[in-house]
Amino acid sequence: MADQTPETLHELSETYDQLRREIGKVIVGQEEIVEMVVVCLLARGHTLLIGVPGLAKTLLVRTLARALDLDFSRIQFTPDLMPSDITGTEIIQETDGGARTFEFARGPIFANVVLADEINRTPPKTQAALLEAMQENHVTAAGETFELERPFFVLATQNPIEQEGTYPLPEAQLDRFMLNLWLDYPSFDQEVEVVRSTTAGTEASVQPVMDAEQLLRFQQFVREIPVADNVIEFAVRLVSQTRPQRDAAPDFVNEYLSYGAGPRASQYLVLGAKTLAALDGRMTPLEADVKRMAVPVLRHRIVTNFNAEADGITPVKVIDRLVG
């Protein structure tokens, strides 16, 4: 492995550049979102993407799956969606001899890339079916366990505007998402380019630049990247400072936060930093890489209180101040 490390690092960095070019044929702008989604994929995490309708969230995920030559499925979450609509259900099959047997029909969760569209539109029982599969990497039905094929990546979306009739994800379930990304409106020039390209009657052709086997190899490579102790300690110290009423917490954290982030946040900060370093062609991450991962990793893991709401303090402002 040691002899192949620089070689694999170069290969990963080059493949990432090709991947960005292919996605850029379809997605205008959003470079940072694309980068973070790829980081999450390589770190074997899952992403929660929040943005108003019409910002090409579905198109981004579909294009990524096409460029990676992976199976893609989209689940539209609705109030009447049942867990079996996600995981699959047993159906009766008749054999040649006339006997009837139950056979498991796999649901849309059995794909490499799963888009869970508007996950907060469905009741907790159905949300839990998806989140359990994300955590365990398998589905249990009728007493039998069915393994999900790797790589397995879930990107869930939420609309931040309409909250009526929704079922917000509890903090414990939010913690299962490695990253929380907020998609913003495009700039004027980017929107002009979007309108020009989408109304021209031609569709960009996205070519695969990586396959499942290659992706699995890169995921393992990222895990094996060495990290200096000071970088790990920096990540753990940063997460510790988000926990109110603890020794490490600054006064403003005690004033504005009800709950801080757990150990999983420290793990994801380091994994994300490793991946950023690898994509940049570096063999080990820096504290600056941890800082870049701070907002998407911590934003959904800290809970602000009434004081923060009264003073207009958001989780992002707290994180920026900690990292600052």
C-alpha cells in the first residue's frame, strides 16, 4: 500500500478534476456544494441538502450518479408513504407446479445513490425506515436481512420555506447525516447561463469518469490517510467547545446553545479533512481543512436556545465565532 499511496493520491485528484468537469456540463456554479457532496461520498457519509425548489438539487444528484456510473433512485416523500414503499415488500409468486410462495420485491432503497426528496414530508415511522438503512447498510423484512450494495449514498433534501404539514427530523436522526449543506440562489450571470442552456433544446452528455469498484477503492484510501495528532486534537477541541456548561465551552456558547455536538461530529470533521486533503493532492490534512468542514458538519448538531433567537444568533454564527 505504501508504494502505491502517491500513485493513488494522484489518480484520485485527477479523477476528481474530471468529475467536476462532467458535472459542470450540466450544473452551473454551485462548485462548493459539488465539492462537499463528493467529500461526503468519499467519506462514506450521507448528506442533507436544504434549498428552495428549483435549484437543481435532483439534477445535481442524478448527474453525479451518471458521472460515477452508479445506480440511482429517487424517492418522493409524501405524508402517505409507507416504510415498505422504501425498503420493499413481500409479494406472492406462483411456481410452475401451482404452489404459492412469498418473494421479497426490493424497494428503491436498493440503489447506490438514493435521493430522498423532501424527507420531512413523511411521518417519523417512514423516515426511520430510511435512516435505519443508512445506519445499518441493510434492510430487514419478514425476519430476513438483505444487504445494501456498496457504495451506498443517501442525499436527502428539505424545503426551508414551507413547514406546514411537515415532520422535522429529530436531532438524533439528523446526527446520522455527515453534512448539512444549504443551497443558495445562483448569481445573475449563473442564472443567465442556466436559462440559456436549459432552453436551447440540447442536453449535455455526461460521461462516466469512475465506477463503483474505483469509488470503493478511493473510499478505503481516504480512510487510510494518516492524520497528525494536532489535527485530531484540534477537531475534538472544536467539538468540545460546542457543549454548554462544560469546561471547554466559551461564555457565548453557554449563553446561546442548549446542546452541543457529540463524538460523531469529531469523527466526521477528521474524515472530511482527510478527503479535502486527498482531493487537493495532499497526503495529510491540516487544521485549515478541519475549519472548512466545521459549518457543514456542526450546523445540524448544535441546538440554539431562546437567547440566541432573541439576539439573532444562528448556529452558523456560533460556529464561525468558534473557528474564527
